[in-house]
Amino acid sequence: MDLTIISTYRCNSKCQMCYIWKNPTDQKEEVSLETLSKLPGGFDNLNVSGGEPTLRRDLPDLVDLLYPKARILEISSNGLHPEKLVPIIKKYPKIKVRLSLEGDEATSNAIRGEKDGYATKMAGMRALQEAGGEDLGFAFVIQDENVDQLVKVYEMARSMGVELSTSTLHNAWQFYKNDNYFYDRVTVARKVEGLITSMLGSGKPKNWFRAYLNLGLIEKILGHPRLIRCTAGTDFAFIDPWSDVWTCNVRSDLLMGNLARQSWEEIKASADAHKAIQKVHACEQNCWMVTTARTAMRSALIPQVPKIGPLMWVLKNKLKVSMGGAIAFDRYIDYSRVEPSPFKQRTSFLGTKAKAALVRGRATPDARYPLKSFQNN
């Protein structure tokens, strides 16, 4: 099972597609080391995310606690405080680190509202490499404003010897956003084809399967159903900063329990968990993020091996690309069927004086997530 721990909603970026930074948590209320010590071992991928996890002063202690509990411990960071990650990587070089990067300097800084973000991330990635990091990379959120640079960023990452993970616009309680829509679904989707072809042309099997994950992103961008059904609550879960355990980070009606008040075993066996998982089985949202896609692609018997469908697609199209052929994307994707979506202009917060407002005393999930409805189609 994969687990994401959203360690804080405090964030020093001002992203246009994510409003976590507008809704910070009170650090006194954030999930504690004592609560996280209740987690069992044996997780496959355990991701420490945010908000921005480097804003937690106890991040080194949190890493010490969680590192033995997972096959892979991951830190998802905006990359604005690499100096806080360097000593962690020196101690645990196998920790997976992904720094958010949304294109070239001007584009990334504008999307993420970061004055000198790009330069800080690039210098930070080099520092993490020098510290001995073995699983480093950038994370790119595909959207209309940066999709033209997608392949270029992938090639840059390869030239640096690091990875590139991709996601795309989503609406979710974690992001405090329910108005992330593409301006031109087909144009964005077609641009992702170039990344898929480039990934299949690489010599790394990991990239070949990322190509399939990006095929799923095309379907998501167009508003089509998922390639593989969701297994939220069974194969992955999320813990939010208030210690609430959720099947996923999208629907605010899928709460399973609270780790501060219950044991992990009690949560998994609870009526709330069973009810939430039943709702997942009937869910028609087309969420396709790294966590939700990666687990869906895995074999139920051997998690390190993909399901037969993704495996056969990868082998067939890797062979085709290797022989100089082109992938027949229109055989896999119906571009004639595109879900309509409203036009909602995204605004860069770079250079603005927009500030976060700390709201204390949000005692219930309803108070913490007032938007209620988060739709992805």
C-alpha cells in the first residue's frame, strides 16, 4: 500500500493551480511525530508532502521515524529550501525527492508565484546530487501555460541525470481548488504525445511505464474515463495535517478515520473505511495522478510488476519506437470526444501582495474543506 502524509498546508509558493498557500494550517495542530509513530511498517511508497514539508522544523525527525516504514520514502517539495533537504539526503541517499518545476525560468516562476524559484531549484538539485542523492527529479504539472515546454523540460532533466514526473490540472480538497479547467483540452493533450514518444525512446524501463502513465493523463485531459479503475483506500491513502485518514485527496466524503484518535488497524477495519471504499468502487471521476495511477498499474500479486494491460502496451509501443515507427495515438484515444468545460482564467500571483490567512479552530472536516465539491471530468 502507498501512503501520502500531507504534513502541513503552510507553503511559501503561490501557485495558480493550487491554493494550499491561501489556507495554511496552524503548526500546533499539524500531525505529530507521536501520531505518525502509530503507523505500521511495510508501505511501498510513503510520500511526505504538503503544502511545503521543509517548513516543518521537525522534518529530519519525521524522516528518521518514517524511513524504516516504507520500501521507498519520498519527499515532495517546491525546492525553495534545498538546504533543509541536503543533510537528509546525506544521511539517506536513497530517499526519493521531487522538486516542483513548471517550465523555463519565466514560466515556472509565473505559474508558481516564486520570484527566484527556478534558480533556487536548479542550484538545489545540483546540491542534492552532490550530497549523493540516488533518486532525484523534478515534478511538472501539465497545463495550457506550460505544455509547450514539456518535452524540453524532460530532456533537460535527462541531461542532468534526474527524473521527471508529471501530473496535470486537478480539483481536490488538498488543493483547495474546484475550478481548474483546461482552456483547450485537445491542444494540451496532443502536446503530451511528444513526451510519451520521447520516454519510449529512452533506455530506461522506468520511463517506458511513465509513458503509459502519461497516456492516462491524455485521457484525463480530454475528460475521458480512467484507463484503469481507481483503488483508493485499498492500494493507497492520504493523511491530512489534522491526522484525518482519507481514501484519496479529491473527494471530501471519503473519510476513513483519524490516526490521532485511532490505531491504523482500527481505521482500516472501521465501518467508515468500508463505506468509503464502497463509494470508491462507484466513483466516476477520472482522477489520474501519480499516486492513483501508479497503484492502479501494479499487479495485485507482485506490486513491483505492472498489470498485463500496461505491460503489453509498453512492450508493443517501445518496439515500434525503437524501429523508427510512430505511435498511432488515435487508435488508443478518441480525440473526437472531448468533454466540455467552463473557461476559468488562472492568475499568476508572482509579484502580488496576496497573503495567506490563518484560520484557527477548524475543528471538523466540513470547516477545513468548505468547498465540498471537487469534480474531475
